[in-house]
Amino acid sequence: MKVSTILLSVAIATLVLADGDSTSSVFEVPLIYNPAYRGDFQAQMQKMRYRYGSPETIAAAAKKGVGLVPVTNPSFDTEYYGPVKIGTPGQTFNMDFDTGSADIWLVSSTCPTTACKNHRGFNSSSSTTFTLDPAERRFQIVYGDGSYASGYIGTDMVNVGGIQIRQTIGLATNESAQFGVSKVDGLFGLGFSSLESVPGVETFMTNAIAEKALALPVVSAYLPSLRRSGGKGGHYLFGAIDSTKFQGDLTYVPVTVKGYWQIAVQDILVSGQSLNSSYQGIIDTGTTLVILDNKTAAAVHSKIDGAYFDGGWIVPCSLSKATTGSVGFELAGKVFEVPMADIAWAPVGTATGKPGEEVCYSGVQSMSIPVWILGDVFIKNNYCVFDQSDVPSVGIAPLK
């Protein structure tokens, strides 16, 4: 959502706090209770990978079932996009990979709006493999900042870094003005299928896993930042995990609700000081910043010298040179940090009543929301693996 230049692309949907399931049996097998057993989620995730011989490191994206998509960081770590080919022959589009929504949609070449004309549109008549939805269903999706897109759906070949399957896509014949200033041609949803705007449509990841097109049922996010790498060198990796990009082992955080990549945030720490604050959160590649509820955001900034609220949280730009301090998030018993240098996100101007003191928008902002959102400010400091196994989780480790 754009709140003082904040970009938030979580699709509007109902958040639930439980995910029911029902099972039935045909043969009855007696089970023996082991009173000494203690569950170890991390060990079970590692055991699964070793059992099936899944590679944790790749040397190149040429491996079967692995797709590498380089990402571009246009400015201020605001949004990241990568190339996707759609149709036959393939037409290439810059797509924003978004774990906060599920639809794949892009501009149709027939879209008449000014916003659409700022992007390359998909020409379905030029693709020999495009099929219009037989029921002529339409999609309409609204994001947290009020931006929207709508149009018709069909299926075509979608190629992501060499992983190619037939997939339902939305072709926008109308989009809001907010998209007109973006460099992306559309969004590539990586959330769960329950977030799809058209009931019954399955996501790219769900279909690719079902077709055994991926070596692993994962997509890994390695986002570049201006501070760490000059904004270059990032990628999304479909079907694999690149352990050369992070420190130590991944910590797997269980998904609490399938829809968004929703997890339990056990605490927030500011430079090691606990706020004793826990909440449900989502890890969202389509949101630029970290978004907290109003009370918690105020508590975070109360521990940052010179921070104040003026339509959004403001901090001294001098923080960008800080070599110590962080805002940390405790997930599955481990704290993952955003260095204080990244809390000074983007310049605003000079502080009110303090000529010469440059101030910046904070990388942590506030809204009245039912979940915290750990966006790109968090992800560009921590390697994230979105694991869509039978027991979904997010693997996280600090970047090297």
C-alpha cells in the first residue's frame, strides 16, 4: 500500500486463523504411542531433503527442474522484477513476483487505458497456444493500496527461467493509474491457490509441482539491495536452494495459515532489546517495507533516536551509515535482523525545525492491519525459501 511512498501489494482477502482438514480411512492400522518422542520441525525438514536426495546447492540453473530468474532493482529497493515468457512464440514481460497474492496477470495489448499503454501488452492473437477461458470468466483483483486490475482469463504456456507449463493467466483490459508509473508489466502471484481471484484456478507453483516440473517444491528469493550489492545480482530460484547466498543453515518456520505465507512472529527486538510483542505475520515479496500495527511500530521507533511520526514514520538519514544496531524478528526461536542502516529507507528532505538535518522514511511503517508484513526490507537481508511441501514452511537464513 502506498502510505508515504510505501508499496504494499498484498491482495485483499479474508484472513483466517485456522486451516481445517478432514481425512478418511479404509484400513485400520493400530498405532503405538511413544511417550519419549519430542517433535523437532527443523530436523524433520532436513530429514525429508536428505531422504529424497534434494540438492541444497546449485552450480547452475541448467539443472533439470530448476529455473533461475534474474531480478532488476530499479530504485531505492522499491520493487523487484524479472523476465517471464508467455505464449508461443514467447513474449517477454517484466513481472513482479509477489508472495502476497496468487494471480498471474499482465496487460493485454487491447487495453485502452493510459496506464496500460505505459507497458508492453500481451498479444494473445500472436500466440499459437493461447486458449480463451471456455466459460469466459473474468478476473478482478484489488491490492492493499487501492490499486486494481481487471480483465479476462485464458491459458497459455508460461516460462519462468526455463520451467514451462500451461497456466491460467489474467489479461488486464483495465488497470489503475498506480500501475502506470511502475516498470512492471504485471504481477506473478506466488501465494497459495486460495488467494486466486477466480475460484478454481490453481497457481503456477501448484501446477508445476503437480506436473513434477520442479526439482524441489520451492521458490527461493534472493533480493539485492543498494546498500549491500549496489542493487545488482539478485534472483528468484524455482525448484532449488542456493546455499552460497546465506550464512549457516536455513531455519524453517511453519506456515500457520495457507493463503498468504503466514507465520508466527514470536517477538521483535530493537538492538537486542525485546518488545515482548508477538503477532501473526506474512512474508511478502510484493511489499516494499515492514508493516506493523500502530502500537508496535511506535514501540520500535521509541527506541530509535530522532525518530518521529509525520504521516509516516521518519528517522534520521544518518542511520544509513550505522554499523551497529538492528530491528530483529524472532521466528521459530531464532532472531533474523534488519540492520539499522536499512531502517533509513528513502530520503524525505530536512527535519522540521532542524535545517540541514536530512531525514528519511523509515523501513518500518504502521497500519491498522490484522497481520504484520515482513516485506522487502526484511527479505533483502534474509534469504527466504517458500517451501510448498505437504507441510508448507518458509526457510530463512541471514544473507552472506
